Amino acid sequence: GDSVTQMEGPVTLSEEAFLTINCTYTATGYPSLFWYVQYPGEGLQLLLKATKADDKGSNKGFEATYRKETTSFHLEKGSVQVSDSAVYFCALSGTAGTASKLTFGTGTRLQVTL
Amino acid sequence: DGGITQSPKYLFRKEGQNVTLSCEQNLNHDAMYWYRQDPGQGLRLIYYSQIVNDFQKGDIAEGYSVSREKKESFPLTVTSAQKNPTAFYLCASSIPTGRSSGANVLTFGAGSRLTVL
């Protein structure tokens, strides 16, 4: 079945450092790939997505490129801020009729310090 | 503003009790979902519904039940048969796949934290 593997956290960085959170996947077909972010005590928010190979999703300075050859969708940001502290989830979409069944990774907690 | 409202935010349950978590959306989305979140395990799908009066089991449906009598509402009941119900529960919704490029994007509520005493 489909699966998503994320690097384990927590990841602790100083403000303005470069961020990479690794994500690899196993899936049949050509899924869409997503990064969601969860701030403390809240639900998940979509951060970015890519729907086909070589697509780059970007939002709020974060980027991720859909690499079919390496089945990866690594999240990057050039300069993190304290406000980026959150849990980041990589996910891929399967389909079930007209519903979207997302398979999530275990999440990576990011802590950014001054 | 459109969105998903989950209630209650915090809920305490004694062993052997059934509890129902509410999920209401005003996004006019057809599909709705319930996920369970446990530390270190990410999110796991409990049930989902593509349309009113229809729903399917997800990966961990045992001990849970749902109904979909209205498009806007998808309540989740955690029954006494659920052996380890303490968790954070997230409701989500989406437009049908294939309808637009926005398909496959889930909108989440703020969650309900259930603790069994």
C-alpha cells in the first residue's frame, strides 16, 4: 500500500538557518504530494502541493519539488523564522471514488530559536 | 468565513462510555473525513464520506461509528469498544476529485482532544 516516510524530529535550528525536511514515498500510479503544517493546538493547514513529476510547490518561502525518480518531496526553506516552529507533515493522495484519501507521514517537529 | 467547526475542543470520558464528536462545515464540500492523531504516528484515517447517506471505513474504523445525514455534518461516535480512545481527533472536508485543481486538498478543523479517565 501507499506509505510516506519523513525524517524524525525534532529539528532544532537557529533563526535564519536553512531548513530541509526529507520526505520519501511509496505509491502506485501518480499521486499528488503535499506538505501540511500544524501549529500548537490547531488542525492542519495546507502549506504547498505538487500534482505531477518535476512540479515545484511553493508558499511562504517554503519549496518542495516532486521527484519521481527518487520518489521524494523534500521541504526546504532558505531562512527560517521563530514563527515557523510547528509540526510538518508530508502526505500523498490516493483516491476512493470522489474522496481523497491522504496518507500522512509521522510528522517532523521544527523548533526555531533566536 | 467558511470553515470547519469541531466541538468540543476538549472532552473527558469514563471507560465504558460512548462519546460523540461534532464536525460541521459550511464550505459546501461533498467529502468529509475523520482522522486520529497520536504522538509519533501521524494521522490515521478512521472513516470518510463522499456524499450524504454514504460513508466508508478507513484504516482504523474499529470501535468508531459515523453518520452523514446532512451535507454539512459528519459526527463521529467513539464507542466503548474502542480500546485506546485517548487521542486528538481531526475532521476534514474536500471537494470531489476531478472537479478542479483544488481537488485532493483537505481543509481541517481545529481538532477535538479526547481523554479517557
